[in-house]
Amino acid sequence: MRRKDDILWKGILEDVFDDFLCFLNPDASDIFDFDKGFEFLDKELEQVFPPEKDEYSPKVIDKLVKVFTKSGNEEWILVHIEVQGQYQKDFGSRMFTYFYRILDKYQKPIVAYAIFTEANTKERPDHFTLDFMGTSLRYTFNTYKIASQSDGELMASDNPFALVVLTVKAALAGKNIKDTDEKDELLFALKLKLAKLLLTRQIAKEKIRVLMNFLKYYVRFENPDINTKFEQEVKNLTERSTTMGIEELLLDRAEKQGIQKGIEKGIQKGKQEGKREEAITIARELKKEGLTSEFIAKTTKLSVEEIEKL
């Protein structure tokens, strides 16, 4: 399921990027000019660091973003984000490699973030060093360990990105539970709790949609019937709290935001490279989630007939 998580992370980082900056930088609104928006430099990043052929390569969630500051001039910085689900010993070296290649190409200031999504709470290095015969180097970057964060502080936060972190923590909660029924029961309770929290927050409608989509697809049940139960509970909550129906809340947003954006990019790239198998793989995953053949066809660009045969 790693590829699916990759797609979800790519989508959510773009959809709530302003909240991400404010979440990790309390004074972000004084530094960045949000009115000028952001530019996601995916193509430029590929030129600096071409994607690995190995689909399990850790270099798949990098985001390179042009962000304008309030310096008075047309200055801008590059924010490099690395989401790491499984720590590797060369991580610091790879972060530095990104840094010097981006600096060499753009000659712009760089802010780097490493978000660790692994289940353990072990602290990871925030630097890379070299030292040999009087020549030394120390490269330091920002780190954020999701598993180490306080649930209470996250739930008390009014920043929408806190709900992203809580969603990832909820998914991690079932990692070590072998009994599938017990695991689903725990995940259902956590997932429903987050859905209730999300629907009670004063958040823009579009952000509620993308956050609900992230929650729906990131926290997955072993028993597909639990999905139906969860959607019914969310429907009940939605009907009580807003006039927005569940179809509008989930389907419309899935077509316009989050997973749709990430999947379409992934499928388009996959087809350009002749990787039709990738579209089929994603179609199978979406079919397991109970989505209609018509929606999957629109998402993956496969035909309804092909999907129904899967």
C-alpha cells in the first residue's frame, strides 16, 4: 500500500501547504506572502534528481515549492520536504545531495523539512557531516517525527495540518495488532473520532473535503465491510452538522482534490512511460475501497469494461 500513501501525501501537501508552513513555523504569516500563492516545481525537481526506477525507492514524496516572502522584493525561497516512512542510513547524505543540487541549479535559499512517518519514536539525525584533514562540513535540516507528537496538543490545535498528523498517527496505532477484528475496531474508533473532530472545526469547505479524503483513504480497514459502516456514520454526522451530503463531501472532492490530483499525475506519468500496469494496480486498490467502476475509470483513464474484469 506504499504507493497509495505516496499519492495521498503528495496531494495533501499541495492542498494544505499554507497550513503546513504555519504548523511548523508559528511566525510563517509574517514571513511568507500567501497572497502570491505557491508554485510546485515537480518537473524542476525531476531535472535535479530524476526519479528512481525502483517503485519502493524513498525518493518519491519530495516536494519542491516556490514560496514568496514579505521582504518587499520579488525574493523567493525553495522549501524542500522529504516524507520518510522507513528510515535508511544514508538519509542525511541524501538530504544534503538534494540541497547542493537544488542550490547549484537555482542559487536560492533553501528550507528543508524531513517528516518521519515511521511507527517508532526513535529520534533521527537532523544533520549530515563530513570531516577530513581540516576540511569539514555540517548540513542541518528541520525534522518532524509524527509518532512522537502529543495527541492532546494536536487535537487542541486549530491548524488543519494537525488533522493530517492525527490521521497518520491513527493509521500507526494498528501496526502491531495481529488480530484483524481487534485492529479494525481500534481503527474504526480512531477514524470516526477524527471525522467528528474535522466536521466541528471552523475550516474552509474545500479543506474539509481534502482532509476527509485523506482520512478516508489513509486509515484502512482489513474488513471492507467496515468501510461501509464508517461511511454511514460520516453520512449521519454530515447530515446533522451541515447541508453537505456524503456524496458531495467525498466523491466530488475525490474528483477535484487530494487523491484525484495525485493519481491523475501518477497515471499520466505512468502512461507516458508505458506503465499501464500501474494504472491497473491503482484501479484494483480503488475497487477494493468500494468505489464505482465509473469513478475508477475516470480516475485511471481505463475503460469501465477493463475495470469490471479486474
